[in-house]
Amino acid sequence: MRNGPVFTEIIFTAVEPERAFRTADECLVTIRIVESRKEAAAWIHEYEVSGEFGKIEKFRGRIRSIEPA
């Protein structure tokens, strides 16, 4: 059962979907791929992230730490 309100946020990243879904499970948030497109020789994925605010922040930090250089 969730303790706090549920928020939804959009995150753009180059992290591949498989890794993003695994990270979402670890951070206890739900994600959904909205769109994937190729820009400047790299794929950019748009994810809709739902969960408690602190968990979304944790997910965002983890995604930023594993993004390709």
C-alpha cells in the first residue's frame, strides 16, 4: 500500500528501456515508454514515471548516474 500521493513526471534519457525498467523496479516506481526517437546518432527515450515524490527523485538520480557519456 502506498503512503503518500502519487505523482507523474516525464523524463528524457538515453538509457535503454531494459535498464530503465530494471532501475524503476529497484526504485519502486512505475514507468511507461511514451516515445523513442533518434537524435544526433543516439536514441532518446521518453518515459512517464509514476510514484511517490521521493522515489521519483531517487529514480531520476539513478538514471542520470547510468546515462551514457
